[in-house]
Amino acid sequence: MEKDILEHGLSWNRRRFLSRLSLGLGSVALGSLLIPDLFTGAADEAGLPPGIPDFAPKAKRVIYLFQNGAPSQLELFDYKPKLREMMGQELPASIRGGQRLTGMTANQASFPLVGSIYDFKQYGQSRAWISDLLPNTAKVVDDICIIRSMHTEAINHDPALTFFQTGAQQGNRPSMGAWLSYGLGSENKNLPAFTVLLSRGKGDGQGVYSKLWTNGFLDSTHQGVQFSAGEDPVLYLKDPAGLNRFERRKMLDKLAEMNDMSYQEFGDPEISAKVQQYEMAYRMQTAVPEITDVSKEPDDIIKMYGADCLVPGTFAANCLLARKLSENGVRFVQLYHQGWDQHGNLPRDIAGQAKDVDQASAALITDLKQRGLLDETLVIWGGEFGRTNYSQGTLSKDNYGRDHHPRCFSIWMAGGGIKPGVYGETDEFGYNVVKDPVHVHDFQATVLHQLGLNHEKLIFKHLGRRYRLTDVSGKVINDIIA
């Protein structure tokens, strides 16, 4: 039976590799022990199997805490006292520089500057400015690198979010997790290489869609697997009523035989990919319930993440699950937390959002660190763009909103060979980058680099063109690499 399953996963790339192997079957056996993914069948254009990075990686896996809706950097990480001093005064035209605006503020008669009502303090060896809204993040500041000079071209949520996740503003491109699955394969045969977790805060939310974790033109085995809250974390994973495990195994074997006949006739690689997905689902039936069970977590861990970590579907619960998935070999764990789209009532709404994520985000860093996993796990926190330094709509002392701002915003990264500290600067108005700009493609190139992948070589030929996550640009941010 195992032989049959293995044969279904073979492709001509593996056969080509074996035919060229000069060291004999002993080397084949050794390779399969050292690199479990060596003969899974997936391969790049050069015929190299996944699991072999271009150079020594500093990280093995990624946990991406995406804050959907665009958190205001001016309330969280980018301290600008100048905005308080000039509260209500007009944004100088020389600072704006003719930047295009969204339809929500393009017709405003004026653009009154507004400083954050929340205080900032300096923390850690880097003396990084952190808002009072993030007291727990402040405690782990010496483990994170705050990038204050991110910038992007997209000015609306959907294209900006899609750009971060897939490297293009339009859909139907492979997501970052899919690219890593394609380039590195899986560390655990019983779990997918790429998983997705969703949560929502109390603020205004922007939608997230399956195109954000799609495999695009890559094999469907690289698509992200969404975990849901409730009794069935992965839908349709359980055996149908009246079908036991033995019968399920027989059914899958028979289905694999029929798929193999189709593959022999048509040669469509998606047929083999479908067989692999069926087998993965079968193995996940045992692995997933154990991974998603938090009842065995000690009290100190529950206290660290907060009581919400016991409520499935919350950000805290997803952070704890992300740690469990990551330590069990899931290559890329993608979290989306919605609710950061604060065009009005920003002071009230951002306080609630920050409270939702602050404790669990910091707990994840601490938890990974105490388990010896932070060095090999790259954790990312941030949204799709930033927020304006001027108020959207009516401005008052305690109430204001901020529109979309792609010219500068803040994210942070931790672990995975990233050097803690602060990188990049914006002007005193918090409107433009003045030092060390970081484009979205630079960020993506750096993430791939930390996992041992050259972003210019991780390619896939589709419809006559060689595609990659960073399109035709991007450079590694060497200054933040330890």
C-alpha cells in the first residue's frame, strides 16, 4: 500500500534526478533520511527537489501576524511630537508633494494635522518609541526589529493586501506561503506546509479572501489550508458517517489507482497533486485534533497568552495555535486579524484593537524564545499600509480619523536571524520616508533570504513568463540581518 502511494507521487523530475545520480542507491537512501522531502516529486526548473535552500537558512519557518485594515503607525510605533504642536494646522503642501488621495479625503477642504492622543515612551537597548497602547510589546522590544520606513504603491485595501501576500496587486498569483511551500517543501508529512488562521476585532474590518492564500499557477498542493474555529478546525476532514478508517483507506487506494490511470493517459500533474492532497487529508485526521487541543497547555502558558486563548477563533487562540503548528513543522502560518480600518473614531477603536493583539503578540515571542524556537522562526507583525498625519472628517481633541497612507508605515519582525532594533526614519510630520526606505518587494526578498532562498532564483515558468514573488525588483535588507 505504501509503495502504491509513493509511486503516485512520482514525477519525471524525480526520475531524471535518479537517472543522473552517480553515487548509487546507498546515497539515495541516505538522502531520503537527511532530507525527507527529497523525493516528493515537486521540483523547480533546474530539477532540484524542494527542501534544499540556496544557502544556509537563518529561519526554518514563518508566523505572519497580519493586521488587516492598516494600523495607524502614528498611534503605535512612529512618535511624532511635531503633530501635537501643530494640531489643527494645515498639512504643508511641500510635505504632501502632490500625493494622490483616496476618494474619502480628496474632496476635503483642508487637511488638519493631528497628533496622537496616546503617549509614547522609549524602551530597551534601542530606546525605541512604543505607544502606551502596547505595554506588552514594549516588554519584548529587545527581541523585535521595528521597520518604520515601509512603503507601497497601493492606496486601497484589497490591492495593497494582495500585494503584500502575493507580490502583485491583482489576484491569481501564488501567495508567499505557497511560494515557500513550493521552494522548501514540508517539514511534517502529517501537516500542510502552509496554514491560515482568521480572527476579527471589534473595529471596522476589511474582508479577507481565499485568493490571499491561493497556490495561483503552482500545484494545488501548495495552497494554504484554512483552520476554522469550532469542533472541525479543518472542514470535511472527518470520515463520512458510516465509513470507518479501514474502509476510508480502501476507498483512497482505489481512488488513487483510478487517478493513476488518468495520469498515465493525460500526464496532467494536477492529477498527482490531487492524490497527494487526499493522502494529506487522511494523515491530518490524526494530527490536527492533537495540534488544536489546548487542554494540555500549562497554566502559565494560558496566563501568558490571556484567557482569550481558550476561545477558538480569537487572535490569542490563533497565536497559541500558530506556535503549536510551527513547532510541529508547518512551514508558513498566516494569521489575519481584521478590524484596523479606522477612518473615524480612531482613538476609541484603535485602543480596542491594540488590546486584542498586544498581549498575545508579545506572548508568542516570549513562548517561542523560552522553547528555543525563536531563532529559527521568523515572526512578522504589520498591515498593508499606514495612516495619514491629517484628520479625515471632523477633527476634535479626542476624536479624529485617519485615511490610507502608502508613503510610510511601520511593521516589526522578530527571530529568524533578524537583528533587533529600529530601522528607517520618517520626516517630522510622519508623512515621507527620509532614511532607509523599504519597499514591499524588499521585505519579501528579505523573508525569502532568511529561509535560505534567493528571491531572484525562486521562479516558476507560466504562460511563457518566469514569475517570482518579488516580480522584477526587490533587494535584501542586509542591515537588519544579524
